[in-house]
Amino acid sequence: MNEPATAIEAAVAASPLHQLKDELDIVIPTIRNLDFLEMWRPFLQPYHLIIVQDGDPSKTIKVPNGFDYELYNRNDIKRILGPKASCISFKDSACRCFGYMVSKKKYIFTIDDDCFVAKDPSGKAINALEQHIKNLLSPSTPFFFNTLYDPFAEGADFVRGYPFSLREGVSTAVSHGLWLNIPDYDAPTQLVKPLERNTRFVDAVLTIPKGTLFPMCGMNLAFDRQLIGPAMYFGLMGEGQPIGRYDDMWAGWCIKVICDHLGLGVKTGLPYIYHSKASNPFVNLRKEYKGIYWQEDIIPFFQQVVLPKDCTTVQKCYIELAKQVKEKLGKIDPYFDKLADAMVTWIQAWDGLNPTSASFSNGKTG
Amino acid sequence: MSLSIKDHEIDIVIGALRSDLTSFMSEWRPIFSRFHLIIVKDPDLKEELKIPEGFNLDVYKKPDIDCVVGTSTSTIFSGYSCRYFGYLVSRKKYIISMDDDCYLAKDNKGILVDAVAQHITKLTTPATPFFFNTLYDPFTEGADFVRGYPFSLRSGVQCALSCGLWLNLADYDAPTQALKPEERNSRYVDAVLTVPARSLMPISGINIAFNREVIGPALLPSLRLGGEGKFRWETMEDIWSGMCVKVACDHLGLGVKTGMPYVWRNDRGDAIASLRKEWEGVKLMEEVVPFFQSVRLPREATTTEDCVAEVANVVKEQLGSKDPIFARAAKAMVDWVMLWKSVGSSTSSPGA
């Protein structure tokens, strides 16, 4: 469990099924190469990749043979979005959300290029995508906490006292996976504990209760694009921005508020991937430091957000959220004004590229 | 950052619903022997208790209960509720309580789980109810708060209640176990986590621990089913009590943790027989859950007793007319607060 699985171990664990092969895109942001995909080949080759190339567009990204993919660099993003390209971050993995926008599939799985196949305690290679699909295709239970975790898991169920009327659950919009080896710590924690590795395999999936926020990590994440896609904007990070490493956090707070409002579920826990690279904590500190004290205001903001009943689609919720960000967070720093504008631009760009989803409503309000 | 706990600050309370506690006590001896035990015999149990020698314990039976609370009140301690008497008369800061059909479980490495030590660790490290940590308990060895967790929330709050879990016979209700008679819980989840504020859950009384000083009065016998019986499938008293505890903890800024430790719960009883006899509890939860989700306690409720009294009020107003069982529960809660205030502050003589 303390090393990643080899390609052969993954091959052994792969099943021939490859569920949702034609309904799921894998979005990978990268600036270097995609060698890591070799390890994932048995699990991921049947799926279509959307590669978002950050940084220098003149560089060629090598994709291992046999993968079916489309690749977008900064020039492509500018060409496709025109002036709206301003909402897509540059020199930051937040640019990956362009991949979500341009996909035509129902589901997205996104993974970082330093994430490898993990092993479970028995030594078996973990097919993370398969687990994410299980998570997304089974209901969530946000209204009442089940002490035996995911009641839809094999060998588990709802415990005594769990009302039967809540046992059907709601649709799962997001599946948030975890990481063995290098944990997703912030820079101060990394500096204090440079050697800490996550070796604890927690064999559980659970629904994050309604009304509870969490720090969403974009390293190992899957979601239903039709249910929540427009809210998966990863914000303004990287070049020209005062902050970094808060892209997935920002998206996570937005999607959770919207999921709670629309009656959708967010799961966390399995699957694990093996995170191999520890980024430089000093570089991270510089990127994060504003975020560390801004989040003290951002969190209460999200905890207190109320979305009006007439926000019945994700886009409407998101536009309303952008409005409130401008009103309430704008006074902390002009960055939030820009971010609120970018959130609106993002929705316009999303609707432009996905015209049928503009009228999509799941009809539920929280 | 954990508080240190002395053995003498802990009482282990066991409600005896079976008379022969020999195998139970013998199995737990290595872990229990350091502590003081309170064993409360179900007042309805006719046979004499068989308890092995060599423990530091006090045993309370019907006559003792009658002596402390009066014969008319002692009926509230019938069945599984007998353990609440133990909570009432304990003078210790921490209580660990488990059903008498629970045995030592083994973890994923095959090592026997010291459930007492794990409960203590949970109670003496902070809880983090205001923001979910995706790596679960940040105070566990080898874990921490993840990126994006606000620093102002990292000191956490005091943990008032620790809920444990069960391998083998999980705490399912009768319909679920009847539908899946062979299902046994074999999944050992190596995690402790704080149940977020304002999230409610079914708190099972089978394997719990709590800070009696801080939350004692909220663990109470009040909801008694018409057909309440001597199997967990035939009760909801702990679920009801657990709702009160969680609401009080959320209001008072205290934490509730769930997860490890696991105990091994032996097969006992017949789910189908229980289902035939008692399904009222399952039906009641449909009212109970939305009710507790809507309860808002006033600012003036600053102690656990205040919280319990307030909840009792609201139960009486909003649920009392729906079913007499709720009106009785509300009264029982009010009586309990008075009982706690009177008995909790006086010493009682231990039984033989």
C-alpha cells in the first residue's frame, strides 16, 4: 500500500466492463507529459481524454499511444472562447475546467498528472474510475447521517433509526476521492510535517451532510456534468492573480451550496489514488497565503448563503452566487469583484458551448 | 493536544438484560479490570445475576433503584433503559457504556480492539463539527487538517459524545435484518470522524461513551415503545435520546464523534419475530426525524438541563397531539431533569 501499483498489477485488476465508456470524459490538465497514463492504461484506455495544456502553447505534449483524446492549449482556448477566455486561468491547473466546459459527455473524471494507481490493503490495484462511477450511479443520503457510511455499499445498509422515507436518497452529483502517500496539505502543514505520508486506507464512502462545507480537492474527482457541471468553475488563479491553490476549494464551496439547494448529493471517501509528487511548500505558501486569511471570511460567507427558491437551475444558482460574492466579498479585496465577473463570464461561455443545457432544470429546490 | 484522563475518572456502565454475565465479563476482563464498573440489572429480569469475581464494581438491582428513585419512577429503567440509572448514580466524569452482548472485535491487522481506550481518545481530543475534514479525524496519528480547512476552526471544540460501531451483527432495524438475514458487517472502517453540526444521525446506545459532566442529563430514558422488548430491534429509546444529545451538543457548541471503536456483536434474537411484534418504532421515526431537524433552542438555554427542558417543551407542543407516546416522552424528559438535579447531586449507597 506504500507504493503505487505497477502497470501489470493494474492490468490484473482491470475488468472487461468499462462502464459509461461513451458517457464519460477524463479531463487532465498538464504542462509536461502524460507518462503517468501508462500506469492507468488498463483502467482508462477505453475512455476519451480531454487534455488541457497549460503554459507554453508551442510545447508539444506527448500522449501515450492508444489513447483517444482531444487536446486544447491556450491558443485553442482563446480561439474557442474569444474574449470570454479571460475566465480561464493561465499557469495554474485551474485551467482544467475548460475541459469540463468543452466536453459533450454526461460524466467527468478529472485527475492530476502526478497521481498513480493505488493499492488496497490486500495489495490489489484500485480502479479509481470504477469506484467513482459506482459512487455517482448510486444515491446519496445528505439529509440524515448513516453511521455505517454508504448504505448502498456491498455488505452495508441503513442503520436502526434511519427513516424509511429518506432511504431512497437523492442523485449524486459529485464523487470526491482521496489520496495515499502525499496528502493534500496546505503549505504551513507541509512545512511543519514534510515527511508525513497518508498510509491509512479508510474503507468507506460517505455522503457529506446537507449544510456542511468541505475542502474539495481536484486531484481525484468525478462529477455528473449534467447535474452540476456549470458550477464546477475553478476560479481565477495563476498568472496575473493574487492567489493560487484555491481553485478546487472555490469550486467545492460553490458546488456544495448549490447541491444543498437543489437536493443533490456529494460523496467523499473511496477511491484512493497514489499521489506521488509533493509540491514545493515555499512556492505553495506564496500562492496560498492570501487564501489562508481570506478563507476566514469566505467560509462564513458560504455557510450563510441563501439561494432564492426561484433558482431552480445550476446556472441560475451560480449567477445568484456570483452576485452575492460581489456584494459581500467584494469589500475584502477587488479580486472578488473580478472573480464574481469571471463567474458570470464562465456561465455565459458554458451556455454558449452547451446550448441545450441552458434550459436544463432538474426541477428541485432545496 | 489531548487531555489526559485518569482511570478513576471513568465509570463503565453495563445494563444487564441477561443474567449470566460470565462470558461477557471474562472476555472484557483485560480491559475492564482497571476501571470501576456499574452494573444495572434490568428490573424485569427475574434470575440472579452471575458475575465473575475480581472486578471493582457496584451492582444495582430493582430494590436499589426503588430506593433511590421510588417504586413508581423505577419503571422508567426497565429493559435497555436500565443503564440510564447507572448514568444517573455515577459520580465520574466519563462514562463508557455497552450492551451485554458485545465482545472484543479485531481490527484489520487482527489485533483486539481496546474499545475503552479508543473511546477515551475520542473524548479527549477535539471534535471539528463546523467544517468537514476529508481525511477524517485530524487529531489521529498520521493525519491532519487538509488544504482549505480554515485555521480558525482547527482548535476544534470539546467532544461530548463518542459513538462506536459494531462488527458482525450491525445495529439494523428489524425490517432490514429480516430482509437480509445472513448479512453481517465485516467492513472495518479505520476512521473516526466528527458528525457535522446540525446533522442528525441515529445514535445507537450499543457502544457509546460520553462526558457525563458536560452532557450527562441529555442521555435519558423517555421514548418507550408500546411493544418495547428485550432486543435492540424492539427499542428506539437510544435513538430518541441520541437526537436530544445531538441537538443539545449542536446548540452548546460541543462535538459528537462517530466511527471506531468497533465491538463484536453476537447474534441474538430473531428479526422476523421482532418485526411481527414491533414496528411502531420504525413508523415513529418518520415523525421524529423531521421534528428534531426543525428544533431550534433559544439563546437562554445555556446548560444541558436547559436544552433538555426546552426540547421537552417543544415535543409536548408539536408532537404531543400526534401520538400519546410523545406526550409521555415529553413528561419523562421533564421528570428526568428533576431527577438528575436531585439524585445527581446526592450520594447513593451502592447495592451488593
